[in-house]
Amino acid sequence: MKIFYGWRIVFAGGALQFLQSLLLNQAFGAYVAVLSEERGWSKTALSGAAALKSTETALLGPVLGWMVDRFGSQGIIRTGIVTFGVGFMLLSQIDTLAGFYAAFVVLALGASLCSNFPVSVAIIQWFEKRRARALSMVQFGSALGGIFVVLVAWSIESFGWRATAFGSGVIAILAGWPLARVIRSRPEDHGETVDGVPPAPRNSGHPEAPSRRGFTAREALRTGAFWLISLGHGFSLFVVSAVNVHAITHMKEGLGYSLAAASLVFALVTVGQFFGVMLGWVIGERFDKRLVAAACMLMHAAGLLMLTYATGPVILAISALVHGTAWGLRGPFMQAIRADYFGRRSIGMIIGLSSLITVFGQIGGPIIAGAFADWTGNYRAGFTLLAVLAGLGSLFFLLAKPPK
């Protein structure tokens, strides 16, 4: 029995997300903790690198979206893999904060080009009826990478952060290049059809509505749904980005855990994320995605509050699992909702334009948490504020009804 090629793209995309999650997204907190202690750089300064990455991604978003719609994902992802690896190699050689930022510009550029964005656009083009399932399956890779992030923490403690960064660059290129070659853009360009089934006959007697033929980017911008989904997505990233950057440092300095122990607790976030992704696989097409996303926002808020005021390892473990489950369930639904609402026609550009809004959550989370920690000496005030914002963000999804 022939396997639908779209599932091969899903597997390759998931493997690429595994690499990026393992080596950078969820390992960045370990680098922050070590560099803060070794170099004496402030948490706000180190958080600025995460903000720089998010800003670069957002500014590239519309251009990258246009390029993916116009030229496809494969070449962009292959360029990103090489740049991503080189960025890690440069990071291993830095001695100053300016050098750290310069290396991170290269690293962030590579991460953007081979990120979930171009992978998701390719998958959206290949799937419709099973779109939420396919996007959720890609996130298995990201979740699995978080589970193994303890290996990066162990490598940093055993061999040092320089050797770990350089090795990460080598692994990224050697493993990522063949995976990128699997990614293809539109099924029609390769003699395939969406979902691997014959297309439904068109009713030639009536013109197609935008929701059927796919919205242009300009048409999407005119809908309230575009702005509400983007704002809700951005508010969720207040928590996700802050936890990724500062959770390990909070547990190490504020709660008295070792780097290895804090990394182990942080790995539970990805256990929860893994469960959330599996849950998304099951319920992806059965429930209203915006209502599921709204519920996940409340879970983000609850998980962060438990992390902030944890009185023991049990509460810490529960907080990690709650936050991770919300992340794993909600994450794939963000692109699935956009594709359901606006169609395939200009989905890359639409997602790229959304990034100009969601970036405020990516930047704001680490900066707010780091600034409050430098000001007050702990993360309580900053984390509490971000939890409240996440809870309020659930309202955006509740109001984001499909455009007519």
C-alpha cells in the first residue's frame, strides 16, 4: 500500500522540530543559567537575545511568508539548516556580550528559515481533512526534543557550554540537511492531491466564496478573526517564551534546585507537551479549535502560577505538566485555525503577517520576567503578571469566530 507523501513531510518536519527544540528552543534556558553565572551578565541582557530572535523572526515573517508561497519551503529550509548550524559554531567562540548577540543574530536567522513556520505551510498545503492531526504530529518532534533537553544540560555541565554549542552546530547540519530534502510544497506540483484523495467536483454555476477559494492576505487583514487569533496567540507566547528562558534560572536561584534537577523538572514540560500533542491528534477535528485554545490559555496561566509559588517538587511537576499539556494542545491549533478560516491560497503570507503581532508576546515574556527579576530579586512579580495576561488572552479566542 502506497503511503501518502504528505505523511513523509510530516515525519521530516517533526524531526526538524526535534532538532531545533533540543538544541535551541528548550535548551536556551540552560545557556542563560550558565552564562549568567560564569560571565555575570544580567538576566535582562540575556533575555534580550531571545527578544532579538523573536524580533528577527517577526520582521522576516511577511517576507518569508511571501517566499514560501512563491517558491516553496524546501530551499528555504535547507538554507536555514546551514545557517542554524553555523550560528551555533559562532556562539561557541564568543567572549563578550556583543559577540553573544552577533552570534545569536546568525543563529536566529537560521532558526527562522527552518522553523515550524515553513514546515507548517508545507503541511497545510498537503492536508485539509486531517490538517489538525498532521500539524499535531509535527509537534511530537518538538515535544520529544524537550524531553531530551536534559542531555544538553548534562553536556554543558560535563564538557562546557562552548563544546556543547559547537557540537550542536555540527549535529544540526549533518542531521537536518537530508530531512530538509524531503519537504515539498504543493501536492499539485508533484502529481498528488490534497489528503491523497481525488478533488471534489466544483460547482461551476456559482463563484467561489473567499472561504472556499482561499483568502488573499489583504482580505484576511480585513477580518476581525485575523486580529483576534493573532492577539490570542501572542498572549499565549508571553508565558511560553518566559518559561523557556527563565524557568530553569527561577528553579535554580529562587527555589534552590541544581541545574540538573531544574532541567529535569523542565523536561516535564515536554512530557506534558507530548501528552497535549497526542490529545490534539485525537480531538483535532472533533471540537471547536478556538474553544480548545481558550481553555489552554487558562491552563497556561494556572501552570505559571504554580511554578511561581511552588512549595515543593510535586507542585513543580504538576505546573510543568499543566503548562506543557496546554502548549502541546494549543500550538498546532494556531496554524490549523488560520488555515481553516482563510484557506491555502496565501496562508504563508497570512501567517507571516500574524508574526508581526505575536512577536510582542515572544519578546515581552522574557523581557518582563527578566526585568522584574533584576528589579525585585526574584521572578514572582513578573511571572504573576504574565499569568494574568494569559488568562485574559483566552477572551480573544472566544471572540474569534470564522469570517464570513
